[in-house]
Amino acid sequence: MKTNMLGTLLLLAALAGCSREEEAMGPAQRAGKALDDAGAKVTHQVDKELAKADRAAEEAREKIKDATKDARNGLEKATEKVGEKVEDAGEKIQDVAD
């Protein structure tokens, strides 16, 4: 019987503690709410920072694409110039040999 009465009292205490009004909250409830609020703030801040990092990573990827394209174009131009120089040298060698 004592167990049932104790269980009933604990249940009533728990139900009484479920009030959402700040004034009705006990110290443990206020501490829990403060922890919940702090956790929500941290989560929000982390989400914002992750979004920033994602944007920065996307910008970096785009810059890498552009730099790669520019390097490829530069390499193609350099290859053409080397080819022209080799042709010129070949012609000069033939002119000297003739």
C-alpha cells in the first residue's frame, strides 16, 4: 500500500511539474529549459556556420574549375607556340642542309 501511495505522489508531483509557465517551474525545470535553449542556440549557430562553409566550398570549387580551364587554355597556347618554334627550327635546319 505504501508503494502505491508513493507512486501516486510521485505521479502527481511529476504532473504538477509539467506546467510550462515560468513562474510555476522549479529550479530543475528552469535549468532544463536553460539547457534546452542553449542547445537550440548552439544548434542554430552550428547550422549557420555549416551553411557558410558549404557556400565557401562551392565558391572554391567554382574557382578551381575556372583556374583549371585557364591553365588548360594556357597550356594549349604554350603547346602551339612550342610546335611553331619546332617547325621553324625544322625549316631552318632544312634550309641549312639544302
